Amino acid sequence: MLENKNQDKTDLESLGEFGLIDHLTKHFPLNQKSTIKGIGDDAAVLDFKDKKTVVSTDLLVEGVHFDLSYMPLKHLGYKAVMVNLSDIYAMNAKATQITVSLAVSNRFPLEALEELYAGIALATKIYNVDLVGGDTTSSQTGLIISITAIGEAIAEDIVYRSGAKENDLLVVTGDLGGAYMGLQVLEREKEVYKVNPNSQPDLEPYSYIVERQLKPEARKDIFELFKKLEAHPTAMIDISDGLSSEILHLCKNSKVGCNLYEEKIPLDPTVISACEEFKIDSTLVALSGGEDYELLFTLDQKEFPKIKGNPNLTVVGHMTADNEGAHLVSRNNSKIPLTAQGWNSFAKT
Ligand SMILES: [Mg+2]
């Protein structure tokens, strides 16, 4: 898990700031028609013609958002892009460009940043977005990555958090809780490694959930699926903090309530078995775990035939009047108020 890094490494100082940016960004092609000018001037120039531009930024800080003792730098680069593209897809917009800014301490050699950029490059290639700018600077301690993602959409297509109506269906993509349980496995193996550095962790049984943590995918395919099905979500948000807090965002912004059905929450079998192993309630993991980067949206019931039977989409509840509040309807049919920090407040009797 933790490789020995004793090979010859190149000091960042030997390149200088501009040399470093040139070196890291020289192999990024520009594919978007909207990119008029990418890296190489004081600013990028973009042209979205008659479309609206959507912009989102995220900041990832070593020790707060990621732990390099089990997060390979290539995966980190990939994930940092995914986190941002996910927000663009959550607006029902097409992601088109990113900028990448780094603050990095000199404990990182050039080769480490090359790994990070290899992950960024892979993400831009698979998701077809252009890298059009950014900055690098030195940091006293760890690594800080800030990515800005830019996208385009026709005004009528943009989906806000505020459009959900009473009786709309509440729908989630994919399955939930994997990223959180993957993190539990990685944290446990890190502790084992500290005690016995010769231990070889067997992560095979956990490959799905570990991948959900280390290499999540943003749901570009869902954005494309909506177009194909001619489905029009009324409100949408991406699931970065856990289902519970995202539902509360939709309810608050749309001024509606919600009934979420515990038995409908989509869980992968490996999440269920990991929850049993770690003695954690799988519903709590889905509600509060976070980092799954799935999409949560509401849909007018009239549109249900368009999504019915789609393996990517699960109806987990419906929206209610604002004064009814937001609740989890448990398997034994009791109604429990949803809270953003679900851990203790969901203790079942
Ligand atoms: Mg978001």
C-alpha cells in the first residue's frame, strides 16, 4: 500500500514556476469548440455563444480531504476533477473546461506532480474537458488542489435545487455508501500497516468500495441519459455529503418536504457486507457517508414511464408539502426526521 520511494527524484526548484507549469500541462489537447484560448496567455478565452455558462470550484486540502498514505497521486488527480465535474452535471450542464491550481511543498518531487497530472489528464480525456488554466505555488506543509470546472447549457435545461414540487418523485442514481465504506477499509489497513509495515493488505474483497473512494466517476452518463429519455428533472444536486444532507438542501431550496423510504435506498451487496463487518448501519452510511458523487433529483410523476426500469435510477421517495417536513420512513414504517448530521440522531429504538 505504501510504496518505498527511494528512486532519484527531481526537485521542483530546479524547474522554476513557469517551467513547472509548462512541463505539467504541455500534453493537454484542446477539444472543445468553446475554448478559444487555453493555457499560455494571461487568461483563457471561452465562447459559449447563445448558451449559459455554469462554473463551480472546489478546494481539496491534504489531511482534511485526502490522505496520501493510501491515496495514490494519480487517483487524487482523477478524483479532484470528478468532484468538480459532478457539480456541473448536477446542474444538468455539459462540462467543457477546467482550471487546476496547486499549492505544493518541496517534499513533493516533480515525479509526484507528474503522477497527479497523469490522473488529471486521464479524467480530461475520458470526460472530454479542456484544461485551460491554473496556477502553482509553494506551500509550507502539504498539498492543496483547487479545481474550477466550467460547463455550458441551454437556459431551459439548467436544473436548480429549487424546482422540486409536492408529489414529485425523489430519484437517486447508482448506489450509495460505497465511498464511505471504502474509506473505512483503507483507514483500517493504514492502522494495520503502522503496527506491521510488512503486512500485505488483501483489498480484493473490497475492490468495489475502495474504488468508489479512490476513483469515483462523475455521472456524465446520466446527463446524457436525460437528453436521450427527454426527461426533465425539476431539481437536482450531487451527493457529496450524504443522502440526508442533500435531501435537506433540495427541500429547503424548493420549499417542500420529503418522505424517503429506507427499504428503497440502493446499496451494493459489498457495502452491505462491509457494514456488517464494521458493525455500522448501512442506512446510516447511505444517509451520512458522502463522497459517492451520485446524482439526486426530483421528477414529475408524469415522467415516471421514462425512467421506469432503468438500472441506473432508483425512486427512493417523494416530495411532500413543506409543513410535513423531511422524513425517513423506516422498514418498520416509523417516520424519523432527517437531519444533516444523521449519525446520532438516527439511533433506532
Ligand atoms: Mg454539489
